[in-house]
Amino acid sequence: MFSGNVGEESLSAFDRDDSTYFSTSSDYESTGAYTGSQWTQDKYNGLYDGEFIQIDLPVKIYLAKLEILPRQDIFTDAATSPKSFVLLGSAGDFSWEAVISATDISWTPLSSQSWSPIITSVSGPCQIAEILLYGNERVINAYPPAPMYSSSSNFDGSVATAFDQNSTTDYQSLTYYSGSDGQHDCSITSTVQGEYYCGEFFGILFPVSIFVTTIVITPSASEFSRKSPRNWRLVASSDESGTTFESGNWNIVYEEVGYTSWTNASRTISVESGNAYRLFRVIASAVGNQESNATGQDRFEFADLRLYGHEKLLAVKLYPPSPIYSSPAVFTGLQYGDGLYSTAVSSLYSAEYGGFAAFDGNTQTFFHSATDRYDRSTGYFLHADSTTVSGTAVSGDFLQLSLPDVLLAYNVILIPRDESYYLTRSPRLWYLVGSNDLSVWTFIRGENSSWSAYTARSFDFYENTLAFKYYRIVVNRVGSMDAGSSDQDSLQIAEMQLYGREVLNRPYPPAALSSAGASYLSQLSYGNGYYYTTVSSSTPSHSTTDAFDLSFATYFESSALYAANNGTYLGSSTTTVENGTFRGEYIEIEIPCKLVVRQVEVTPASDYQMSAPSTWVLLGSNDGSSFSLIYGETTNWQSNSTSMISTEGVAAYTVFRFASSSAGSSLISSSTARTLRIAELVLYGYEVFNDVAK
């Protein structure tokens, strides 16, 4: 849908072809001011005047970035590109909300910028070559994802019965409602958006922030007509002071007044939460289907509640965060990405065409390798230079970016030199690889690319779970011709843009676990949620929790299943690992997120010579039954000091098992069978999220 000239349809702005373009009618003065009659209603900010272009998507997306490429005509692009605009979004009902706005935009000839249209100030007709929206589809999940069977409560009947996914158990409040009209006596109030709201309530705290899209509420099978909420609100807060459910800054997510049609059937209610919250509360100020002359409408009661929605998204950001004009470059005081950045190349035409020129934000400058590096006719690399990628030598010149810290990358944008003649030197067969030591390189994305003049191409790898400090593009072949060319002799790249997010190598669990079996951590800066621990065997006074209590004075201890004379394993506990089996006692922890473990910290007990894990493995799983090897070694313990071991893990898991097939030193004999003892076990790594804003 558009308001442009017939024949220059809006499709031209979304066809990934920068030789075509969308153009409006000529409803702009020479000053750029809009003179036409088109307008769009923003439900919050009033009317916006200006020609528009619109796209309807098959799914809802959470917008992370929008890119506009002006008409690719150096003489007209600045004159016809949007000077000021607003991007509005709608959930499908054509009720518009402003998402992005920009004014006084300065356009670099032929170069894209990150925004979107509804135009209010250009010159002549407005013309746009390409519009790209970057976002991700919302994956809707149920919360809680599994039943809850216990919870603290200030009410008659546990609040957990509201979330146990069992329609035969009811949550019940105290009897503070009038039996005849169902009104609450206002003995309990909640402050909601600055005003008091009467009613009994219950609440739940999630380990992550949730955008709620649907409420499913199941009334009491026997008391639905008398005790279901008539006037009620679902409110939410991200204020951690509200975790006791007695305080908090509450916002309305959904409100209903005068609903008197309850049956014993579940109700599904669609909502659009504009914000993500961790803490939710349901408040009923009146109950029952009858507003007067009733009996028994004396309490708030229902069987089950489920919230459906998606978790708060993480923004993917551009790296480097600012243009690089020389290498190395140091950034300080930015909103993100402070630190040292540098570039490296395998060959160079001259200093002014160094690797930094591909990261300077200017498509008129470019990195240029040395000449005669590639076959002029076929474009294949001619020299012996190579990068070993996942054990295989990949020949080709490279362009490398060094970051101040590891980055979990999800997207790379490549821009060729902006003249058709030089497309013969653009990367054709290339590989994006990553490393943390400049020695071991891991494959991320490969492509056999074709190029058009002035065209930026975006390559995604959103399922990537590997974070690296160094990124390198290795180009095995350049150009676009299989034979017959005479100019495919070198590599040229105008711009390389890397999108991702920084990750932190942090300890898990982030705090001491205090309960055997299940422990709940909350109000932490990360890692909130349930932690479940289990072991193959243990002694009564030294349980699994003792290995995760952040105290060296306690320790986990297995049963005495290791040989007295040399510590070899004599028991029957086994773990299936990929295509084999590992024998040994184990300790296992399940965490509330997917974690890539980069290091493991092991502290043996004081009698390490008899009980420390000697030959051990760290295993990972996402279902608790199929395990993969993360790391393993034989450790010759010289003391009971903590040992930090690098695992170089690359895969993300939620369940981790530490198993040992021997205990203590094989050179020392004991008179009794040995046990496995571990004072502390800490995993260091970074979380992997499936809901990055793409």
C-alpha cells in the first residue's frame, strides 16, 4: 500500500534491487515542505502529514533496526530522500503508534541509513530505493512453562494452586467480599498507576521479563457463578521491591468491569502489553455473576491462570560502535562497545586502503588487497596463504576485526565498492570465521555471493551460539565471472558491518544454593530462576547442595564406590555420552537458562589425595538424558586449592553433569574404599537467548 505514482509501485522499495525505487507524487515544495493532503493518525501523538509507504507482514515482529537506501543517483538522491520522517506500527487493526522518528537527516550520496518513512520534508517527489526492516518474530510461550506446586502465600489455600495446571484445585482468597453483591470491603488495597484499587490479590514472579499477549483463566468448577472475578485487573511491575506482593509500582495490563457471564469453561483473553514485566498480580474488587441479592459471593476463587507471551528481547548492536579511521582505535564514553578495536589484513595495496577503511562508515573508501592475488580470469586465489578453519585450510586473503571483548555475532552486512566496474573485485566465495586466540578459527557463515552496484547485502546467522573476540572474512574467490575477465585480481570491500551483542563470562550459579533438589534465586542481576541439583549417590551429611553453597568448609560426598588401593571406580553408575559410556559417580545441576560454559572451577575437599576427582568429564544436555562432552581431563592434584580450567565450550546447554571415574591419587593406598568429594563446583560462561532482536 502506498501513496506514490502509478507505475513506480511501493514494491520497488522492497525488491532488494537498488536500481529500482519508490517515488511519491510531486507534493513537496522546493524547500522540501509537504503540500499534499495525505495524513496518518497516531493514536497517541495526533496527525502526521506526509506521503507514506506501507508493508503488511505475515507475522508480528519486534523491530530492532530499519535501513533506508536512497535512490542510487548521485545527482538526485539528496534532493529526493526523506529529510524528516516517522515510522509507525500497527498490530493489524490500523491503529498506529510511532516507533521511530527522525528530523534533519543528512544523506551521504548513495549510502544507506538506519530509519523508516512517512515523509514530512523532502524536495519534489520523495524517492527511496530500498527499505529493510530488521526484527524477529515473536515466539509465544506459556508462563509458567511448567506447573507450580508450592509457593508462599498470605491467603487461605496456596497461591500455587492458581498455577498448577489442574482445574480440580482452586485458589481461594479470604472472605472479605459481601455475599450479596460481591463487593470487596477495601480492607486491602493496591496502588495501581497512582491510585488505590481495592481487592484480594495473588501474585507470581518470573525469572525473566514477559510481554503478555494472552490470558487464559479457568474458573472454579463448582463456584464459577459466585466467586469468579467480576471487576478485576491484571497488573504488573518490574519493581523488585514488589517481590513480597505487598508493595510495588503497579501498571495495568488488562482490566475488566462488570463481567457477569462466567461458566465453568476457560476464558481466553487477548491483550497487548506495551512493556515487559517480571512481577504480575491479579486483583479482584468484586466477584460473582450477580450484582445484588445474591448469596455466597464472599471470596475470590478460581482454578487456574496461565499467561502467554514472549520474553523481553535483546538488542543487536553494530560493531564497531563508531567509525574507525585508523587502526588501532580506542572508544570511550559511548553508550556501548567502549574499548580497543583494530584491523588486520593478509595483504595490502597501500596504507590508505587498510582494513580500517572497511569500518569507517563511508562507502566511498574501501579496503584493497595487493594486486595479482587472484586469477584475473576466474577470480580464484593464487597464493599459499590460508586460514585453518575447523581443521581445514581455507586459502584466500582476509580482512580481520579485533574487538575489546568477545561478541556473539548474529549478522554481517557487506558493501562492495560502489562502481559497477569494480564488482570484479568483490568477495564471491567467502567464509566468516571467529577465534579467541588467533590460532583456532571456527566457521560461522559461508557464501557464494553475487553482487550489484551500490548494493549492500545482509547475511544472517541468528542461531549462532559462539562468541569470539576476533572475526575474519576469508575470501577464496572474487568477482562475478567464471572466465573471460581481466580484472578479478584483487579483493576490495567498501564496508563490513558486524551486528551482535556483547557477552559476559559469569559464574553459575550466581549465588549460593541452599535447598537440596530445587533452589530458587531471585532479585539478582542475572541467572534468576530455579536450579535443580541431583547426584548418583551421596552421604547423608554431605549432599549435592554442598558443592554449590559457595563455602569451602562444606563438600559433596558420594558413596564409597572407589577402590581403596588406587581410586578406580567400582560402582555401576554410567552416563551415555554421544556414542559411548562414561562410568563414575556424578553431580548434576540444571539451570534456568541455556549456557555456553567457557571455564569450570573445581575445588576438592581437604583430603584431596584420597577423594579429589582425578579422571573426570564435564557433560552437557538439554533434556537430561542425551549428553555431550564439553571437556575432560586427568588432574594430578597437588593441593586442595581451587583449579580454574578452560573448557572452550561452544554449545549451549541447560543441564550439566560432572562425573569422575577415579578418586584421589593412584599412587597412595587406603585401608577403606574411597568416596568422591567436591567442595565447590562453579560454571563460568555466557547465556544464549533465542529471542534476540534480529
